Amino acid sequence: MNFRGLKRRLTAPIEDFRRLGDTVDTEHGPLTWIDRGGDVLAVAHLDYVLWNPKPKITRQYENVKIRKCPQLDDRLGAWMVLDVLPRAGIRCDVLLTDSEELGKSTAQFFQPPKQYNWLMQFDRAGSDAVMYDYEDDDSE
């Protein structure tokens, strides 16, 4: 586990993510799309409610323990889609958004240049999955 990579994603200014892909400035902040040749789009928002520039990241047995890091929502999701999924061999395009915490997500300005089969986001506590308007008997 690369703690420096995780800490870098948790503490980087939003501006640092611009260089990772094609960035559009919107009235609510930046929107960055990264084309990795995938047919799945992984989404993460980079904004936060509270900020701690020095989160505590330690190893606890075989797990990682992150403390004093209010920006985990959704910086942990950004780390997942930018670093963990590619290391696991999972290829997907990435959309990094801003202003989600204000209810004005820059995702509303995204004009997909291609069709995606699925969208995913790691932005929930726990182990459940939410399908929103796409639930059916087979996926409950």
C-alpha cells in the first residue's frame, strides 16, 4: 500500500488534479475528464466540507487506518478511481468534479464524448450499493 500516494490524493489542492486530463472551467468550478479507453465512467468529487492538511494514516494489522481526515468524502473515492482501480487492472474513464458539497456539482456540465455502459462512484460509507433510478428485483 502506497501511503504517500494516498496522502497526496487526500491533501492535494483541487488545481493539482487539472493536469490529469481535459479540464473545463464551469461557473461552479473545474470539471476534469480523463480518457483511459474505458466503457465505464468512474466519478469522484474533489471538494470537501472540512479540511485537515495533515491526516493520520497508519497501518493497523493488514488494513489502513485513516484518522483526522474530514476530506475523505470524496477524496478517498478519487484515490480509488485514480490509483487503486488501475493497479487492479480495471480500466475506466474518470470524471473529477467540484462543488458537490454545495449541491452545485460540476458534473451537470459534463458532455460525454462517448457512450458509457456504466457509471460508478465510491462516495458512500458501508458496504451497500445504490442504483438510484435503476433498481430492479434482480439487483436488490
